[in-house]
Amino acid sequence: MKRLTKQEIHEKNIENIENAVLDLMQENDTCKVSISQICERAGVSRQTFYKFYQDFDDVFTKAQFNRSNKLFVSIIQYIKENDAYGFAYNLLKVVKDNKNLARLFFDKNDFSTLDSAEKFYDQLNIPEIRLRKYEKEYYIGAFNGVIRRWIQNDCEDSIEELAQFLAEMIS
């Protein structure tokens, strides 16, 4: 069996810690997750935790950003293929599967202005596909507004119905 390099061990520890914090927040439906709980779930010591993160807010912010980045990178293929329904469906499925975390995300991030939403999406380094500047702002505002309202309504409408609605709005 191949022995892991120091870098691979670091990357695995980071992945385990970030998964632990997000999983614990999802399970507990609360922000009251301790560093000890995170370390226990991740299988790392507190010393290892503090090697990578300053505190809970630091790990939550980084975990949230990394999970969001993975989400958008994975579904960007649908946009490239102009499959608006596929894009919307996959986005909504991830939101619903992580409803508590998504609720925290949309509560913590103020997307009431397009500038703040655009800054968030720009951090994801998603390449411009076919959207011009104003189209991009329109879609960011529309998607965030629809998703926020859907979460507030406890995701009561089906993913299929909402994805179809969003696909029609994009087309």
C-alpha cells in the first residue's frame, strides 16, 4: 500500500475537518458546534485543527466556500451545454439535500444587492460562458431570490417543478 505524502495527509485532514463541520451543522440545525465535536468527527486532534484554522468561523467560512465551489464547478457543465433544466435541477437537489446548511448560507450571506452576490460568484472563478455583464447580474439575482424563497417555504415545491420554472426563465 502506498504511503501518503505529507501534502496528501494535510489535504485529507482539511477535507475531513470541513466535511465534519458541515455535517454537524446539518445534523444539529444549529450554529452551536464545538471544535471538540469537529475534531472527534474528523478524526483529528485539536492541534491539527488549529494548524489549518483559527476558529469555528474560519473553518465554517472556508468549508462553506469550498463546498460551494465544488458545487458550481460540477454543475457548470450543464450551463456550458445550455441545459438550463439540468443546471437548475442539480442546484436545487443539492440545496434541498443540504437544506439546513443552505438556510445558514443564505442567512449569513447578504445577497440583497447584486454587487454582493456577484462578488460571491466571482470568487468561484467560474468562466464566463455566454452571459454578458447585465445578464449575469440578472441571473444571479433571480436564482438567489428564487432559492431563498424556496428555502423559506421549506422546499415544499418539487425540485422538478422549480427547475422547469427556472429553465423557462433562462430560455
